[in-house]
Amino acid sequence: MRARYWAISIGIVVIAAAVLYLMGRNPIAESGTVKLWVGEVHGPDNSQHLADWYTPSHIIHGFIFCGLAWWLFCRKPVGWRFSLAVAIESAWEVLENSPIIINRYREATAAFGYEGDAIINSIADIGWMALGFWIARRLGLWPTVAFAIAFELLTLWIIRDNLTLNVLMLVSPIDAIREWQAGL
């Protein structure tokens, strides 16, 4: 991939981080620490560090963006498609941390105390998406689909949530799913 696409992608991430900062997001967790992994889904450190149980969802975003970009823009250079994926994920991170989406998570999902992401988590999520993009590009369709299904089943089993349920509950909440996710 050409250097200019890396520069464009990094520039997009820097702009997203700046917007998140201007929105009042904390650069790192309020505890002042930076952790590689946080395994507690409903604790105060979730979505505040480099990786958590929602990391597989962001990797799957990369799978999806790689496939869609190839399908819709196969004549464009891979660097262009990658920069587009970074732009979409960055836009989602900004939107996800807006009051309207934070409140929607609280209303419609089991994320009752969700306060939004730390900037470092949002940047890491963009990085996880980028990793997913490059994994999908290397593996091809069916191995990527198999990994996506495995990630979805793993997180469903361990935390009662995954990308599929996350989207469903944001768009059209189902009380029975919310109760099941909350362990009721």
C-alpha cells in the first residue's frame, strides 16, 4: 500500500481523536491507567482501554468493510479502500460517543451504565478494524466468514453480546434479549 494512503488513514484517525477530545471524551480511563485487556463487561473499565470483549466486533467491522469495499470499489486501489474503511470506522467512533448513541445504548441494550469510550479505546477500536480489514484481505471470503462466525459465537457465549445483537438492539430492541443479556 502506498505511503499516501497510510498518511491519509493516520490523518483521519488524528481528526477523529481531536473531535472526540473536543466532545469532552477522556483521553484515557478516569483511573489514569492504560490496560491492554479488560475482561469485565459491566465494569467501569470496559470501553476505556486497548481491548475488551467488544474488540472482536471491531475486527468484524474490518472484515465487512474489506468485503464491501472490494465488492463496490474493486477498481480502486486497496489503499483507497482501506482509507475509506478507516473513515467509516472513525465516523462510527465519533457517533458512538455522541449523547444520542450513548443514551440509546442505555435505553435499548444491557449497557445500563455506559458512559462512552475513552479516546484511547476509540483509537484502538479503529486499529482493530484495520487489523480485521487486512486479515480479510489475506484470508479471502470463506475463512473470514468462519472467523466472523467464531467471534460472534464466542462473545455470545461469554458475554451474551456480539455485533449482531448490538446492531439489533440499537435498531429494534427486544425486551426478552435485553433481559437475557442482563441475566434476568
